[in-house]
Amino acid sequence: METAANIANQAESSIIERIVAGEKDLFYSLVRPYERAVYSAAYAVLRNEADAEDAAQEAMVKAFQHLAGFRRESKFSTWLIQIAINEARMKLRKNRPHLYESIDEGKQSNEGEYIPRDFADWREIPSEQLNRKQLREAIQKALDSLGAIYREVFVLRDVQNMSIAETANALGITEASVKTRLLRARLQLRDALAPGLDGGWNFGEGHWKKVRPW
Amino acid sequence: MVENNEIFEINCLDVIQEISDYIENEINPALRLSIEAHLAKCAHCTAIFDGTRNLIRLVSNGQTFELPVGFSERLQKRLQADLQKA
């Protein structure tokens, strides 16, 4: 049976073929659905709006240049995110070579060995009703406090709803590493945001029900 | 050997290590029972579980990062310029 996702994939494949065959103007419509995902992935690495936008643009241009080489072993979106992550990492290295060392893969010890704060700590902080903008700022601030390797995994998996396998693929790490880092990221973010997660924050009309049905 | 229907006890640290997989329902049934038995009597772990699940729900709408104003227009311009060269 044809699923909606299958049909969408086929449509994407045929657009890709047409672009490779010379219809360059179709490229923007191909990448348009992934603008936010590409930008978010770049932001997860760079933590700066202007740099993330630059890296996102650069990634889109590279994707176009290498489109003929896209082998469809992964989803187009995963491939695109992979390029964005690489682009952002190169930019980070160029901008801040002295900082790069500290966030390099495997340099952070104790992966997964994270003890959450006692829940009494966060019951003491009063919950407050936050509007959308405040909420977004609170999440971004909490994300900034994470180590890069944790932030990247969390943004791809939990913010962009990529699967564990896609996340591993885009970051070039194993699925086991994705899971270990994800646990650490989630626990640390829960600690940072706990005052609002106690029910004080409004989850809105449940988009999460579609992607996170538990 | 553990009896088939016996629920083995686990501690807070064990539960926390499994909390991600438990939330995503990627866990074997025996461990699931143990975690549920632990959560039923441990307010600390329940708070961590609820908070973690709520966090994931909260960010899952993909809206955490707002595109900078004018992002799409600038991207289109850049693509138009670069793609013609390519």
C-alpha cells in the first residue's frame, strides 16, 4: 500500500531528478520545507543567529552543488541536515579555533553519568505562566547551557523529531551514543526548566500528540 | 533465577538511566514492570519522569528556534545568485 510518506518521497525524488537534469529553479521548493530544520541544526552547533543563517545558506548551496551525488541511502532531509552540521562545524572551527578543542567529540568525560537535582529543589521555585516568546527564550537559554554534543543530539531528535537512526546518521555517531547523549541532555534540560515543567507551562493544543503519542 | 512473574526491585539510579528508553517505550517488559513499580512509590523519580516527558512534549512542535526575520527571502536571493553560476 502507498503511504503518504511514500508518495511524498517519490515526489521529492522526481523533483531531485528534474533539478539534476537542469531545472535549477525548482531547488528552492525542494529545500523550503527544511529551512527551519537546517537553521536549527546549524544553530545547535553555533549558538548564534547570524552564524547559523550563514551556515544554513552555505549548506543549501553545497546541497545543490552535490545534488547529483545524493545516493538516496538516507532521506533527503537527513542528508541536508548532515551537510548543515558539517558546514556549521567548519564555521565554528574557523571562527573560534581556540574553543573548538573543548567541544570536540569524546573530549567530555562522564557521558550519561548525570545525576538529576533532587525534585525538592525545583518545587521550591514558583511556577510561572510564560508566554510563547518567554518560553522559547527559556528553552534556548537552557540549551545554551548544554555541552555541544548533547545540544546537537537533543535538537535533532527532540526538537526536529528525527529518528534515533537519522540523528546518528546526520551527526556521524552510533545510535548508542545518540541514546546516551539524549538521556544526559534531557535530564540536564529538565533540571534547567523544571520550574515550568511542573504544570505551570501551557503545552498548547497538543502538536506533541502526533509526534510523541505517549 | 527470577520467577517469571516476579518483579525485581531496582533503585533510583537504575530508573534514571532508563528513563529515556522508558518514555519512548523502547524497553523490555520485565524492566518496564520494575520501573513502574518503582515509580509508584518514589516521588523523586516520578518528578523526573514527568518533567522529562513534559520537556520532550514542549519542544516537539519544532518551533523552539524561530527563523530570523527575512531568512527565507535572503536564502532565495542567495540561491538565485549562486545557482546561476553553478
